[in-house]
Amino acid sequence: MFTINPIASDYCGSPNPRTLTWNKRTHCCSWSGVHCEDTTGQVIELRLSCSGIQGKFHSNTSLFQISSLRRLDLAGNDFSGSLISPRFGELSSLTHLDLWRSGFTGVIPAEISHLSKLQVLHIWTVVAYGLRLGSYNFELLLNNLTQLRELDLLFVNISSSIPRNFFSYLTTLGLPDTQLHGLLPGRVFHLSNLEYLCLSYNSLTGPIPSKVSGLQNLQLHAL
Amino acid sequence: MENHIYLLFLLFLFQYYFLSISAASSNETDQQALLAFKNLVTSSSHVLADNWTKNTSFCSWFSVTCSPKRQRVVALELPNMQLQGTISSSLANLSFLSVLNPENNSFHDGIPFGLGHFPLLRVIDVRNNQLQGSIPTSLFQHQRVPKISLGFNKLGGEIWTGPWYVPELRALNLGNNSLTGIIPSSVGNATKLINFSLAGNRIRGNLPKEIGNLSQLAFLSLYDNQLTGSISTSLFNISSLVTVSLALNRLSGSLLLNEGNIVSNLEFLSVSNNQISGCIPSNICQLRELQVLSLSLNNITGEIPRNIGCLSNLEEFYIGDTPIKETIPTSIGNIFTLQYVDCTRNSLEGPIPPELGKLSNLRITVNFNNLSGTVPAATDLHLPNLKLLLLGENQLEGETLLFITNASKIEAVGLENNFLKGTIPTNLGNLRELRGLFLTSNQLMNEPREHELQFFNSLADCRMLRYLEVGYNPLNGILPNSIGNLSSTTEAVNLADAHISGFIPASTGNISGLITLVFKNNNLMGNIPSEIGKLKQLQGLSLSNNKLQRHISEAVCHLSNLVKLFLQVNELSGEIPECIGNLSMLLDLSLGSNKFSSKIPLSLWKMSGLLYFDVSRNSIEGEVTPDIGELKAILELNLSSNNLSGVIPSRLGELLHLQYLDLSNNSFSGQIPFSFSNLISIEYWDLSLYDLSGTIPKSLEKLSYLKSINVSYNVLDGEIPSGGVFANSTLQSFVGNKGLCGMHILEVLPCPITKSGQQSKSKKLVLKIVIPVVTSSFIIFLLVSIWIMKRKKIAKSKDVEKVPEINTYPLISYHEIQ
């Protein structure tokens, strides 16, 4: 279904063509990039970032049948021109989904917000692919994905304001250049676990609270 | 640390948030930044100069990508454009930049420091430029950057040892720079790293065990550094690893794998050229996907694991230059994928396992070991698929080499320096792939009762042949005309010391690709055939120690690529051809111990590239002309034992590289030229046995490399200088002269100090001579005074001025001393 392009990728250096070593002689749990649950033997992780995989990512791919999947990392492959299938929403056990620079285009389907166990969502694309979030999907996303710890959507056209109420476990919030607008909710500055925050290059307005501990001087400096 | 990061990235937020809403940066800033970048770049194609103009929007400029809505530069991709110049620090104003890729150009100076603070930066690829300076430390704290590729530059300074926090990093390539410092343990934080290269730097310290945390790592390239310590077993627990290259470091300890099952996808493991000790672990079988295993140049002991056959995908196995012992395991024969085995300079013993014969395409090198036993008989070893068999420098025996003739795919056979007997097979023509036959230094012979060397006939069918090395065997025979049928691919023929007699066949000139031809130390006679002149590629011709006669054919002068010409110890006579000076590539010319007469051709002195010239022990006549000063490169010059006469030209002093000079046993006259003190490289010097007169120039003391000088049997006089080489010279160097003197050589009497011009002015001499004179004068004065006072006859005395001269020893020649 896919081919392997062994040529160095712009984003990965030399790809590690893990899937080439997959063969039926050995159990799939020993394949490179595949991790299984110890007790049940079910595949729970597919870590295939930078594997040189190339081709169209179709909705009928058997990958969507692995409902036990908790972690799916397809970053740095080349699915150029493929849409993010609504069937991603069927992988209801997913906690990690990494579609970082993998060539997906079009609308991020609302079904992503069905992944209620999702803790990590990384999607970014090169500008030309024009990946975007459908209207109201951002709010839906933030309302449903209550377990989210990392949200990183670069160059994704969100074109929305940031809802006032959202998840509190966030450690990473990266939404630069995503055409966010409106008022920046003060709640952002009270996320106690936050380690990384980047909302640059948007059209957000509003005050930066003076109660960000110890940072008042730095604000002035940055200006 | 977390708090620190928190603060840092809040700063990020504020900086760009406010920039954004205050509109302090705009697309105008981007245009200015790009134009400033352009101003510092040149290229032969003028691509930027022509294309990046204000007439068009910068978003349409070549290599520039903008974000569609905001019209801000997000990518600047300029690979392979032959650009030169510096990367302008104005790029730090491209605050939306996500991809910066100017790889494969000639940018120099530093990487702009601001880049690491770009929140959108995802790729920085400046590989293969000439960038200097240090790496912006902010890159090691960029939380989102997946690719940092800075390899093949001239970056220096220490690797940042502060906490690395690059959780999204997939590729970190810093190889082939001049980086120093250590690999910090915080490298283990880069848990998504797939490619990691620091090869070709000067990184010190241990391989941190935290590398074992990099669970996605596939390519680890740290070769050619100064790493020490042992290789952590945790490294091999990373199941995604494909390539590990740790060669050329100072790693020590044993190579160990964890007990218990590990899942390994490792295909390439090289730890060669380190100080790894201990045995090869038998559980190396865990690395079941291994294709290349390189352990050479270490202190690995013990034996090659008997179960090495478990590595069923192994293609290349290098264990050379380690003190590994015992026999070659027979299980190697089960690795059907094996293509190359290198066991050079081990301490392997015992026979060659016949199981090797099962392997297709095998190339095996077991040179310099202690293999013994009989070279496998044809019945044991089926070699139809063997490609390379190098077993030189062992203790192999055997009466027949017939087994080779089965190996129809073989490319090279090396059995030199063993104890092989018997004959060289005459049916080698089956070996259509044969490129090298190395059989030197055995006891091999020609077919019995045959006069001509028969094996040459069949070798004519080996059309790939390049090296034929069969010298140092008691072949006994004459060269057949069929030698001329050897393939034109043949580059080297070595038949030195092989009991060959008869003539050099004229057909030798047909081996048109020959680069070296060695027939030295045989009993060849007759003349050097003029057909040799057809060997236009020839760089080395060694015909020394034979009985070759008559003059050197002028055809030799056609060998325009000749670098070395050795014709010494023959019976060659007549003139050295004038045209020999045409051999402009010649570096080494040895014509000694022949019967050359007449003069040295003038053209020879014009050979400004010649390094070694020996024409000693001939009957050369005439004078050495001042043109000898043209031998600008000469290192060793031996004109001894001829009939050369006249003065030694002072231009010899221009040969500044000369290390060895032997002019002895000729009929030179006149003086040792003062210019000789310019021969600053000279180490050995023989001027003995001719008629030089005058003194030894004191300035020769300056020649600091001179280890030996011989001026014996001349008519020199005066003082032997005391410094430099003279300080350690012995009597032997000065015997047989008219009147040499000097204090520093025990057997030689001192020179009279009254003789002006021969007095040493050194302090040593003052102490040795003047002080005793003064002291003794004083004592004599005292004694005389006492004596006078005792006699009370004379009130005043002027005897002090009449103290006897103690320095009037007559000069005695060394002939008389003896």
C-alpha cells in the first residue's frame, strides 16, 4: 500500500525504514516500531515516525482496525495530499496521536474530538497543504479532549477564538500562526502544569495579567 | 529546571505576542531582512542578484516561501546553489521562519545566534558549508525543532553542556566539525531522536548511559572522536537501532550485551580502532539482524565465538589487528550471506576449515596469522564460489596448489610467505576473474624438466590480471616469449630472486599496462631489450643484480612516466644516454656497480625533481660541472668510486635538501667549498680518498643534522672544528691527511694556539689552555722569585717575561701517529 523512500527527508535526516524489516517469520510484536501489551499481546503502539513511508493514506487502511492502539506516531512520513480520515476517530483508545509534518491536507475531521482519552495531539504541516480545522471544531476539540496534556498545531488554520473554558492538564500549548483571534482568556495564565506556551503570530487581544509570578520585569524587557 | 523552562517560554510568548499585536514587525521587515541577506551573498550564477529585486513581491522570490495569508517568510531554502558569503544576522528578523536550509553552499562565518529563539523554527540545515564559530546554545533548548543539521562545517567550541531540552528533535547532525567538550547526560532528554551524529569531531569523555533512553534512535554515528570509557550495555537494548558507529575513539572495556532476550534490529556495528578488550560475547547472537560487524584494531582476546554462525545475516566481518586466537570456527560456513571476512594480523591457528568452501561470493583475508597445516587439497575444499583468498604470512604447507584451479570465480589468491612447495599450476587460465596472484617467498618451482616458466602460458588467459607476484621462489627457468601475452590490464610483474636465467624476452614490451616490472636478483643476461621502451605506463623498472650487458638503450628514455629506475649491479657499459634527462618524473636513479664509462651526461644535472642518484662503482670520468646545483630536490647523491676529477663545484652547496653525500674514492682536488656549510639537511657525508687540500671549514659545525663525516685520506691540514658533528667524530674520519689537528678528539694532538687563524676562540679553549698557562706562569714566577730571594743575588728580575713557551709542539700528521 505504501512505498518506502529511503532518501533523506527534510525533517528527519535519513529515514529509518522500519517497516522493511517487518516479515511474517517473526511475531508482529517484535517488529521494529511495534509495541504490544504484555498480558494481552494486543498492539498498543505504532511508532513509525521518519520511516520513509510514502503514499496515499486511505480510509480503508487496516490500521483503523487496531482499536487497541494507544499511541500512533506517523510524523515525518510522506502522505502528501491525503486527507485525515474521519476514521481516526474510531481509534478510541488513542492517548498519543502525532501527525507532525506528514503531508496530510484538508480539513481535520470533527471525529478527532471523539478521541476522549487523547493526551497528546501534534499536527503540523507545511503551509502549502492548507490543513485547517472546520468551524466550531476547535471548541469541540477543547470541550471533549479533557485529558489533553500536549496540543501542538502549527500552520493549521483554526480561525477561531480560544474558548474560555478548557482543559487544565496542559503542559504544552503550541498554537502559533493558527489565525486565532479574539480575547486571550486569562485562564491560560493559570494552567499550573504549563511548561511550554506559544501563541505567537495570531490576532489575540487582551491584557497579560500582572499576576504571572515574577515575570513583570521580563514583560517590560520583552517589549 | 522545569520552572526555568517555564519562564523561558513565557518570555517567548510575550516577545512575539506583543510584537504581533503591536505590528512592530511586518512583511516590510521581512523584505529588508532578505535584501540584507542577499547583500552578503555572491554566486557565479547571480541567481539572487537577478531574482531578488524590489520589482516583485519577496514572496515570489526564488527559494522563498511565505505564509499565504500573512505574507511572511516561513521558509528559506537555498540548497546546492554555489552561494558564497555569510549568513546575515538580519535573518534573525524573519520571525516567522520555520525552515532555513542553505545546505551545500560555501557560507562562512557564524550561524546567526538569534535563530534558536524563533518559535516556529522546525528545520535548520546548514550542512556542508564552511561555517565557523560556535553553535547557538538556544538550539539545544528549542522545544519544537525536529531537525538540526550542521554537519560538515568548521564549527568549533564546546558542545553545550547545559540541559538539552529538545523533546521534538528527530535529527541532530553535528558531524565533521571541530567541536570539543563532552556529550552531556541530558542528551537522554531528546527521546524522539532518530539520527544522531557527532562523528569527526574532538568530543571527549564517556558515552553517557542516558543514550540508552533514546528509544527511537536508529543511527548513532560517533566515530572519529576521543571518547573514553566503556560501551554501555543499555545501548543494545534500543530495539530501533540500525547503525552504530563508534570506530576511531579510545573506548575501552568489554563489548557486552545484556543477558536475556533483547529485540535488536541492529544491522551495522563498528567499534574498530578503539581499546576494547575482553572476548567477543557469545550472546552476540542476539544481534540477529547484524550485517556488518567490525571489531578490528582493538585488544579483543579469546577466540571468535564458535557459534558465530548464528549471525545468519552477516555480510561483512572484520576482526583484523586484534590478538584473537584459536581456530577459525567452522560455523562461519553456515553464514550463507557472508561476503567479506578480514582476519589480518590475528593469532589464528590451525587449518582453514573446509566449510568455507560452501560459501558463495566469499572474500576472506587471513594474512599474518599462525595458520598451519596443509593448504587444502582439492578434495577437501570446493572453491568454485570463493572470490578472494588471502592467506599470506602464515605457516601453511602443501605440495600442490591445484586447488586454486577449481576456484573459477576467484579474484585474488594470496599465499605469499608460507612454506609451500611444488609447482605453480600451469592451468590457471580457468581463473577468468583472477586479478591478483601473490605467491612470493615460498619454495615453489617450475614444472620439472621444463626450461621455460610454463605457468606464463596459461596466465595469458586471465584477462583481468593486474598483479603477478611470484618472486622469491626457486623457480629455475627462463622467461618464455608468452610473457608478452599477459593481459594489458597487468600492472605489476614481480619475479625478483627467482633463479631466472636467460634473456629478457623482447615481448615483455607488449604488456602495455605495466606499471612496475621487477626482475631483480636473478641471472638474466644479454641487453635490456629496446622493446621495454613501449611500456609507456611504466613507473618502476628494477633489473638490478643480474648480468645484463651492453649499453642502456635510448628506448628507456621513452618511459616518460618512469619514477624509479634500478639498474645497479649489472655489467652495463658504455655511456649513460644523454636522453635520460628527459625522464622528468624520475625520482630514483640507481646505476651503481656497472661498467659505465665516459662522462655523466649534462642533462642529468638538470633533473630538478630527482631525489636519489647513485652512479657509484663505475668508471665515470671527467669533472662534475657546476650544473650539479640544478638537482634542487636531491636527497641522496652517491658518485663514489669513479674517476671523477677537478674541483668540487661550490654550487653543490645549493642542494639544500641533501642528506647523504658520498664523493669518496675519486680524484677530486682543490678545497672543500665553504658553501658546504649551506647543506643544512646533510646527515652523512663522505669526502674521503681524494686530493682535497686546505682546511675543513669551521662553518660546517652549524650542520645540525650531520651524523657522520669522513674526510680521511686527503691532504687537508689545519684544525678540525670542534662543534657540531665534529664533537662526536672519531679518528677514523680524519686519518690519512697531511696535518689535521684538534683538541677535542682524544687521539689527535692539539693545534698550536700561536698559529693565528687556527686558534679556537671558544671559551672551552680559553679554560683549557689560557688558564693553565697563566697559572703555571704564576707558579713558575713564584718559584723563581723564591729562588732569587733565597740567593739574594739580584734585587730585581725581569724573568717573568722569559717564562718558557709551552705551546710549541710540532704538527704531526696522522700517518705518523699510526
